[in-house]
Amino acid sequence: MTIIKPWQILSSSITYQDEWLTLRADRCKAPRGRIIDPFHIVEASDWVNVVALTDRGDVVLIREYRHGAQAVLLGIPGGVCDEADASPLDAAARELAEETGFACRELVHTGSAYSNCANHTNEIHYFLGFGAELTGRTNFDANEDIEVQLKPYKDFATYDFDGVKHTHHAAALFYAERYFKLHPDQKPGEET
């Protein structure tokens, strides 16, 4: 078996920085001696995504415009972990409330993964929420226009709805299904 070694960072410089991200240019040396210059790295805050389930077994979804895809997307609530958030769990509860007005009786961390391990430093933290109910008003960011929808989990689980699909939401579904394999009695619509 080949032993894979990490690249050596020879130098690093920040080429761009704003409130959303930092772009870093690294000069690297690969294990076989090749120099990679520059290799761009996006430093960004961690994110959260929430599959929030009502007691009826519906998923709380949002429809919003996503400029990268230049499309209106149907998916799950989520967003950036703010510095004020004590943990990804706190960020998940905050983002769910801000984007939907819903709160969950319980939030379970189902997994974490890098957003793009090739050139991004941030991780996405996935949560499954139980007992979601409308408890307050939304508090959208200045750039958000969001419509809240409820969809039965069994329909959401097919991931066969119209429109652009988001990889982070597909990963959230994977983590939810993995959780339900370990806890089948908690899966909406499942009899045990």
C-alpha cells in the first residue's frame, strides 16, 4: 500500500478577505517535489443544515433564491455559524428560527463533513430536529426572501422534487437516513 503524504506549505498569503470569506494563496511542495503555486484555499465559517420534523412527520423546508445556481431552490434551513453561536447546535437552532419561525423540541447532531475538502476549510454540521413547531416570527437576513413549506418526510426522502438540488441537503438526507437505521422507531411514518 502506498503511503500518501501531505503537501508541505512553503508560504501562504491572504489575497482577499471580507465578512464572508478569506481567500488564501499557498505555495506548496508535493511529496514528489512538484511545486504548486498558487493553490487557492477558501477559508469560510462552518455551516449548519437542519432536517426539522414536525410531530406529524413533515419536514420544514424553505424555498429561496440561490445566486450561485441562479435558481430558486427548495431545501432545508441552514446557514453560517456566527461567532456569537456557542456551538453548531446553537447555530442550527438559531438558523431554523430565523429562516422559518420554527423551533424543535430536540436537535440531534447526525454528522459533519467538509463543504469541499479540495479547497475549502469549513465543515457542514448536520442536525435532525424532532417536534418542530411554529413558535415565532422569521428574522431574515437582508439578502433573504424565504417561503416556508412543509412536506411529508417520505416525499422529502425521495429527493425527487422539481428544481435545482443542493449537495448539502442531499448529505443531510443521508445523515438523517443513517440515524433512522439506528433508531427506526423515530422515523416518520414507520411502524415498529
